[in-house]
Amino acid sequence: MARLILFNKPYDVLSQFTDSSIGADRRTLSDFIDVPRVYPAGRLDRDSEGLLLLTDDGRLQARISNPRFKTPKTYLVQVEGDVTPDALACLRAGVSLKDGPTLPAEAERIDPPALWPRDPPVRFRKTVPDCWISLTIREGRNRQVRRMTAAVGHPTLRLVRWRIGDWTLDGVAPGTWRDMPI
């Protein structure tokens, strides 16, 4: 029977079980998950938070993480500035990045979500507003969401992956995980 784990990865945690950096003392998945033979289906950058799926099923892992399957991934993104309808339209049309254009995304401005506090907190600047957007992409390029929001003039301040396909973070606290039936 295949196993699928939903993990709420905290900020500043590597999406791997070991850290091969010499002299580094960084937190990894092994600080939170003590389950043999499960591996992440995709990645989530160290400075991003949220849903990370782990499985012991290679076919499921490929289906989730391989870009050809175009599994939708939804992010809650706190961005610098007040997002304009034009910026959202650019995200919806696809953005030109150095490694080529992105596929069109689903993008909308949202009210600030009821999330856990981040440690360390996001920097606050009295003179620069910020807002939240929901962004759903079907690719998985390196730091894609951060590069997309920067390309439309709104650098990312906080990035939380909320959904992958049909799986969400609902009911999974930061640093905790739960098994899901497949």
C-alpha cells in the first residue's frame, strides 16, 4: 500500500532529509519526519513555507512533480506594493522570464489569509504597502513564483504553498504532518 504524507514545511527548512553543506547546521525534513523510505514529491525552497508531499510510491511522486502532468499548485503570496489589475492580468497571461515565458497562471488579489506567524517575521516598512494574492501555476521552475511576482513589479515577501492538486494544508499545523489515503 502506497503512503502519502502531507507536511507543512516551516520557513528555513530544507526540502531534503540531509544537509550536505560542510559546517552548516540547517534544519531538514529529518528534524520533523521519522518515516522510512518516503521522499519529497517536488521541492519547496528553504525560504518558502507550506505544503510538501512525501511518498514511497515512485509513480505517484512522478505524477505530482513532473511538469508534463501540469499538476496545479496554489500559493498564497504576500507581495510588496499594492497589486494592480494590470499586474494580475500579466500573471494570468504568462510572464516572460530569463528561461522563457511561463504558462498562464490563475491570479487574484485576496484578503490577508489567517496563517500562523512566520519566524522570523516578514520585514515591515511603514512607507511601503503590501498585499496578498493567490497564484496557481502548473509548472515548477526554480523560484518561479518569486520571479513571476518580481517581473510584474511586486517582489514576494512571504510565500506559502497551500495546495497541490487536490491536497491542501487544511488542518496541518507548521512543522507537523499527516498521512493521507491514496
